[in-house]
Amino acid sequence: MVARNPEILDINPKTWLRPYQKTTLWYLLKMGLFYHFLGLILMYLGSNLATSVITGYSTPQIPVSLSLALSAGFLEEAVFFGIPTYLTGHPAVILASGIIWSAAHLFNTGIISIETLAYGGFLFSIPHIFFSLRTWSSGKGWFAIAFHSGWNVSLLTLYCGVGLRECNIINDDPFDILNIIMAISTVFIVYLAYIAKVKKKHVNRFLYLIPVAVLLVGLFLIFGNEIIIFS
């Protein structure tokens, strides 16, 4: 039975590993905004604290294009939340995967140093873990993907509009194209898993081979490039 005040129940941290009380579009939007505004508060508090405490620290400016912001939502949701959801469906597994995703935000600059870590991005991502976990667990993973990508693009567009960032539709770096290809591949993997687990339809396992191969090659190219940079 749905609680009389489902919003109050769903913003209670005790329920943050459970599916939502309701899954209407408007309700999911409210939950998404709640978690992301909470993330903005953590981001600005953390960035200001880091600037005050760490000598020489300044908020890192990471080159991001609109195409990268859009495809990142698809790729990150599929890899860190969608696939774990359809592989196990256990909240602890999805939470662990989300923690890995969140921690990776610390190293967005590609330089491992206390003066360059992206503390703000890391703190912002923490509430998003619970938003995505709960949205996927509620059977509405499509909304998590759409909201994540929409939020990325909207926030980047706002920053660019007020002059805080420089905007490109797509960067010259081939990573943008690679990220789009990987995003399409991982979403296809999640779709196949959805068909098999939720729709209970037979899926030929060979259909997984191409998108998995694309994902592995993409990861190899990305991490190979990082190793070259660090060496």
C-alpha cells in the first residue's frame, strides 16, 4: 500500500536502498531533483572546503562537450546500475557498483594528486547513487538514463551560458566518439538483459558478443591512453 505521504517516506534515508513508493513520471522527476539538488549542496560545500584547506587547490576544469555529457549518462547508467540490476538485482551489489562509479569522479582530471582531485564532482555523485539504485530497482531504468543525460546537458548548458565553461558540441578528441559508441553498446547489453530477465524471452547469447567486444576494446583504448599519459 502506498503511504499517505510517499514523498516524506522516500526522502527518509532509511528507505534509500528500497524501490520508490510510486513510479509515475512526475514522482520520479521529483525524486531526481531532490537527490541532485542535495548533490549540488554537497558539491559546493566540498569544493569550498577543499579550496580553504588545501594549499594551491582550485576547482578543476574538465573539458566536457555536449555530446560527451549526453552519452555519459547512457554509458554510466548502463554499466554501473543497469547491468548490476539485471545480473543480480541485489541492492548491495548495485550500491557497491555505484560507489565505484562515484569514487571514479575523484580522478576525472586524470592526475592523481591531492591538489587536483575533483572533490566537488565526487560529493555531487554520492546522492545520485541512491537515485539510480532506487530508480532501476523500481523497474524504471529508462528514466534514470534520461534524467542523468538530461541533467548533464542542462547543467553544462547553464554553465556555458553564464560563462563558467566553454561549450563545444563535440570535442576534437576521439574520446567523444568512442564514448558514444560505448554508450550505444552498453545500452544494448542492458536491453538484452531486460528482455531475458523481465520479459522472460529467450535471447541468443551470441547477440552479446559484439556490444561486449566494443565495450572491452573501448575500455582498453581509454586505459591504454591513460597509461601512456602517466608513463
